Amino acid sequence: MVLIISQSRNEPTTDLIIDWLLFFEVPFKRINGSDFIEGFQFEIDNNCCKVVIDGFNFNQVQVIWFRRWLTIED
């Protein structure tokens, strides 16, 4: 699983990477910087070392690709 952290607007490089991942059928999740501001729900369970954000379990992540974060326009 690839986690992509990017900005939501004017980010054609991220879109090209996603096209590549889709072509090769690589599972991924994209999270935009603005998503963290607009009501993400965090669940941290210390008993089983699990971090979940809006139903997405970060224990599934093998690779993180960080491409920008947040702009004023987001």
C-alpha cells in the first residue's frame, strides 16, 4: 500500500503518479493536506499499536510519498 500525501489543487505530478499506480494496479491512498483540516477523525489504540484516520489503517502502509502539503487555496 502506498500512501500519497499531497495538496488537492494544482498538483499534476501527483495525478501522474496516481495514473502510474492505477496502470500497474498498485494499491494506494491519497490524503490531501486540506483533508486533515476538514474533519478527519483520528483513532489511536495503544493496546494494539494502530493508527486509523477516517477508516484508513496506517498499518497497511508500506511506502509514503510526500509531495507538498497544503496551500492557501486548498
